[in-house]
Amino acid sequence: MALSAAAVCACAAQPPSPGAPAARIRDDARVQRALESARSHYLAGARFERLDVTVLLAARDGAWRRGSVGGDRPWYPASCVKLAFGIAAAQWCETQGRRMDCLDEFVQPMLRESDNVATGIVVDAISGTANGPADDIAWEAWFAHRKYTEDLLARHGLLGSQRLLNKTYPTNSGEMPEGLERLALERHGRNSMNADDSARLMLALVSGDFGGAARDYLRERLRRPRISANSGMGGGFPEGAVYESKIGNAYDTLAEIVHAELPDGRRIIIAAYSNAHDPDGPDDQDLTALAGFASLLIGRLPAR
């Protein structure tokens, strides 16, 4: 499937969905205590010290019970940003009057295997842009289109203070940011997410706020074995859990955004950001450092 930036364009705005995720979330003292206890216990024996987490636990009345520690603190999200790009890709296909999976040749490896080159192609396609020479005259129009994903989330009340614009490198436009993409990094700043907004984004997706077809399509692309090369916390979930996630690891960031259905009927969303990744370690280092935390948390969370 060949795509040209000239052949695609940014789509028209969509109205925000009714019942924004924040309206379905309520702070819950029991969930908060469970999170604080699991986090403290886990960090006491960890080799790293930063762990910001937001957890949402589905309640019987349709709401989601929330606990959070450091949920509003910004992090470099690494490949967690691809969750947002995947949502944007599905929305772009729909607004073009095409099949929901019209970019699946690239969305699937982007979400399942965290493929950076595929991610770059997705970002170019949905924004109708391609990288080019650093040119102040071209910059404003280029940047306005490249903000496709941020603009989509803003319309749904999900952007907050996050930045979700830059590709993950090395990508289809080079080993490192150059040209207009370098200007974007310098002027807009590098990608940034936080646990609160990450959890809300996953909730919006699985609740169908971007449409039922997008929900089903993307959940299938995010679904993976609990224990795999692209799941970090999965080993802490019970056998039989339906596990859907996007992991991110780069520099010192090890993060994951998870939605899971547990065998006992509980549904849970966890967005966790840590400095558990060794920036000087091997490329294939162990990414399961947070599995022990997940196990502690799940064991402490209340029943539905």
C-alpha cells in the first residue's frame, strides 16, 4: 500500500462525544488505598524510585472508580503515544469515507509490535504532511496539519496538557528528527503524556467514545498475550485475563497503558509511568519490571 502525503488531507472536525470520560470517573477511597499500599510495598524493593500510576476499576453502576498517585505529572511517553496515533488513524479512515482499517497495513505493526517506521507512515497519512526542509514560511501550515491527533483529542476533551505530535525514531523520515520535524520538536516540545490522561484515553476508547467500530478494531489490535515481548505488566495479571495494552520504553521511561478484563469479572485500566528502563542497558532488556507491581495492585483492589 503506497501512500503519498499529497494524496491525503486532514479531516474535518468531529463534535465531542457526549458523556466525556471524566463524567464517568469518581475518586474512590478504597481504590486509592489499594494503589498507595501496592506502590509503597513495591517501590521499597525496587531499583528505581519514580512510579506514577492512575488506576480505574469498573463499578456495577457503569462508573469507574479511580485512584491515582502522581497522575498529573508529565512523562516522555515513548511508544505509548502510538495509542493516540492508532485512535487518530481509525478516525481518519472513517472521516475519509473509507473502511475503519484502511491504514491497517501500518496501524497493526504500530500497535502490536511498536514499529517506528509504520508509525511514521501513519502520522504522515492522517495529517496529510511529510517531512521537508526546515522552512519558516512552510512551518505554520505544516504544523497546523501535523497537529491532527492533538486536535482530535482536544475535541473529545482528552488532550489536557499532553503533547502527541512527534514520530518515534528511527522512522520513515530518518534516524533522527530533521527539517520540519526537528522544528516541531524544538518549537512544540517533545511528546508528553501523564497517567491520568492516559487512563482517560483508554477509557474513552474501550467505552466507544470514538465509535463502536473503532473500539472493536483497536481493541483487537491492542490485544496480546499477558506475557510477550510487548507487554510489561501482563505477568502480574491472572491467567485467563483479556489483556489489551500499549507499552513504551525509551531513555529511562518504562510505561504501559492497559485495559484488562479479569477472570473474576472485574474490568481495570492501569496507566503506569516509571523510570525503570535503563538508558544504558541493552536494546533487548527486560521490560517486565512493573509486573510485580501489577500483581500487588490487583490483589489489593476491591471486588466490583
